[in-house]
Amino acid sequence: MHIPPHDNRNQPIVGVDNPLVPLVYFNIVKLAAGQSFTSVVPGYETCIVPATGTVEVATAGETFSGIGQRTANVWDAEPEGVYVGAGQPARILCTRGPAEVFIAGARHAEVLPPFAVRAADIDPVQYGSDDTKTHRKIKHILGQKYHGRVGRLLVSELFTVGKGGWSGFPSHKHDTDRLPLETRHDEAYNFRFNPPHGSGVQMLQREDGRPGDAYHIVDGSTILLDKGYHPCCVLPGYEMYYFTILGGLTQRSLVQFFQPSHADQLETIPGIKDMIAKFK
């Protein structure tokens, strides 16, 4: 499902118990310097990540200051964020604005202690190549290194390297719990392009060997992925970024099932197996 960019007035774009992707939550909050917003998401753990601007986050008796170092756009600097335990109120105060703040969530019952993720804590991985049109970089905000401190939530930023190319290929899915082959993880993306008038295509193929759907994605598009194989691409001449939220049904580690008709491509893309391991 494609949700076009719109003024959400600080209300959830993907709310609690969304009928398509009930395991994830997503909000975008925009604040001027000095303005604040209190996020409370019952039954969901969250991660607060400024796309731009700097914020202070107060939750569960702790205050985390100076979160977010980016100014113009998401290409400016490394991401930062604050993990917030399930259902806990979090007051977000903009200390340098304007700020655009992503709030990512995953359904989880246990309340875990909050913590900050600073730029030095980001876990990056780069893979692919220009020759295979799959060159990209992933910056894990809540990745593998936080197992045990987070319940079901995975949060990352994904960038195409260079201008143009494919992401999420070889095509894969994660819609069914059938370990060790695959896990059920709902997913949501929010896209940005550089320059911002760039665009791309999100594919969604429900079954191997059958035609699927394609969505024209633009700067600010949100994509919800409940079922199926889902590669995406960006037009030549443009950089693409997407903020990625994954929520697991029974475990945090993601096990992707690669589309049988394209699985042989795993052997042609440099570094892709290291990328896969970072989500586990």
C-alpha cells in the first residue's frame, strides 16, 4: 500500500493496530524551536529519530539531550535516536529547529528501559556494486547490537550509493513465521530523494511467477508491506533514502526468504550476505 505525502498534522501515518500492518507504527512530528510534542503509543515500543533538527527526549525519568545533528536533509550527518519502552510517554522538545521527527514503533508488551543511540553507535553496512546496480548503504539505528535491550523493533536508514539503482534485490519477503526459513515481520518505509523532485518505483509481488503491483514513490511517500516480495528502485540521476521500520510477530531477528526465481543473484552481489546477517 502506498500513502502519498501529506500534512499529517503530527498524527500517526500508521496508527496502532493498522489493519494491513498491525505490528508496526509510524508518525512524523514537525516542530519549531521551543515547541514540544508528547508521544504515547499504548502496546508499542518506539524509537524517536530526528530526520532533521535537534531534540531533547524525556521518558521514564530520564532526559536525553542533543539528539539529532542534521540540518538540511537526511544526507547531512549520521542518524541518532532514543528508544522508548512500550506505552511510555515521551516528551519531545525541539531545541534546534525546524525539526522533522520520525517515530517508529513495533507491537510489544514488555516495558524495557530507554536509551539513546548516538552517531558513534550507528552500525553501518555497505554492499552491492555499481555494475550490478545494487550499490547501497544501511545505517542500523536499532539493529543487531541491541538484542536484549529491545523487544521486536528494528529501525534502519537505507541509502542508494551513487545515483540510480535497485534496493531490496534479490526480491525477498518476510510475511510468514516458518523458521528456519522465514519470520513474520510487518514493515513500513518512508522515502526521500535528493534532489527532492526525484522519484522511484516500489514493486510488490504477492506470489512468485505472478504479476504484482507497482507504486510511484516520491519524496515523502510511505509504503506499507504486509505480504510479498518487495524490491524498489530510483531513477537515474537521483539519490534515494528510506527510513525502515520492522516489527516481528514472535521474535526480533529477521529471517528473509528470497524469491526462488531470483535467489541465484545472491551469488552475484558483493557483500549482500553480510547485509543479511546484520538483520538477524
